[in-house]
Amino acid sequence: MLKAAVFSLNGEEGPHIATLQDAGFELVFKAEGSDLWKEDDLIAAMDGCSAVIAGSEPYTRRVIENCPDLRIIARSGVGFDAVDLEACNEKGILVTTTPGVNHHAVAEHTISLLMGIARDFPKQDQHVRTGSWIRRAFPRVMGTTLGIVGLGRIGQAVATRARGLGMNVVAFDPYANKDFASEWKIELIPLDDLYARSDYVSLHSPSTPETVHMINKESLAKMKPGSVVINTARGSLIKEVDLIESLKSGHLRGAGLDVYEVEPLPTSSPLLELDNVLLSGHTAGLDIESHNGMFGMCGEIIVALHNGEWPAAECLQNLPGVTDWKW
């Protein structure tokens, strides 16, 4: 019998279950007590599996080389930087994603982090819990400027919500949809200008050699004193040691983070000691609607490929790196 592993968050429920089982797949889920961020546990969990619906656990070269039956890694989301594409190419493993499904969820999460920092959370919550009521005024969000780095599906979804809040929106994206920007009164500007003008900087770029650590000591210094950084994209976009320094110095007013350089975020991270940071655990793209959409698409992609049918080209992430792919 064909075996498919389902490891992404809450993957035990959703439309993919029936889709895969009806196609003859036996489903394997994360075993209690296993840590899929450890290579040995992930390798053991995928024993005999030809497909996996993957979360953000790392598919390193060692993992890829020790899963000889694996034919497809179907990522429930749009990011695939946790997957060693070169190793997949060498082993003939196809990597797919689910674009166009979770951008509204990420946008809502982004605005939640922005508003939380704007209204002085988590400090407000912490003070009340200790019986210490400290009342301070902060700038109203309406009328401030949001700088969006990356104006793709997610960046656009954030932009429309920000405009609804009465924010001014500027954006940097070399490939921006100019018609969209014009319709929503979004000014397209160079990146350094965005840093200098924005009260809030929100990251929505993929992780590439050009974007890794784009938020660093130099770029932070270009930002307004008292500005805020929001990251619901990829942890590698921020050099955390520089971000922490800027937060401690007071140059940045705060940060809202859903992704990190190392995931899960180590309990030793200095970020956990800062009260001007809102943290979540790589859940920005996860709401019920997105969950069902992403997992349903993963199941359909796996079954289609097993039947010799190709999914939409935008779902395929390592072609033509994988040549002559077959199940």
C-alpha cells in the first residue's frame, strides 16, 4: 500500500484525509513524543512513505538521502526554504507548494501584530496581571505610514487592510502590480526610502540569497526612531542579533514576529526577555479556511501526480531541476 505522511500543524483533520485514503494511501501522522525538527525522528517517521504533506520541519540533505521511497514533498504553504532543493533534485523528489490559499490569513495576522504593538501589548497585559496599571498614550495608527516589502498576494492583502485602517501605504517590490498600487493609492518607492519614511515596516518577501538578513544593523539604522518591524514572511530575512540590539536601545519601538532564524524559537533566545516584542509560532497562515484550502490542495496534488497528472505550474518549485520525474 502507498504511504503518505502528514506532518503539518493539525494535519489529522481536513479534506486531504478522504482524498488520499480514497486513492489508496495509508496515512502516517506525527508520533507522540517525536520531534520532527530532529533529523533522526523525521527520517524514522517517514519510513516507507512516498509522499509527505510537510510543515516547516527541515528536510535537510541527510533527511532526503535517508528516505529512499520519497517521491514528493507537498508543502502546506508557500515557503519551501526548509527543504534542500538541491538534494531533492539529485534524488528525483518533487517539491510543491500551495500558492493563493493562505494570504488572507497571513494578512490578518500581520495586522494583529501591528495593532498589538501599536497599542502597547504585551506590556499592557503584563502590567494588568501584576496589578500595575500604567497608562501611556501612543500614536494613533490612522495616518501613520506602513512600508510593505514585497507586494505579492500577501503584501497586497495587507495593503488593502491597512488602507481600510486609514494608513498611508508605501511599498518596495521590483515586480509590483502597478495597476493594483494605483487603485489602492500605494506609492512604490526604493527600499531605503521605505525604511526612512515608514512607521511600520512589514516583510512579505521570500527567502533568497538577496533577501537573507535584509533587516540588519545597517538597514535598521535607516529606519525612523520609534518605528516597528513586523515579520510574517521568513525568519531568515532578519538578523536577529541586530534586531535585538535595536529593540534594546530603543531605536525600534517594537517588533511583531511570527518567524525566526531558528525554529522553534529556542527558549534561550533574548527575544523572550523583551517586553516590546509580540511573538507567535509560525502560525500566521493558519486559519480554518486556509487549513482546509492548503491541505485539500496538497492531497489533490499528491493524487494527481500519482495518476500521472501535473498540477498548476505555480505549485511546482523544483522543475526543471528534477528531470524525468516519475512516481
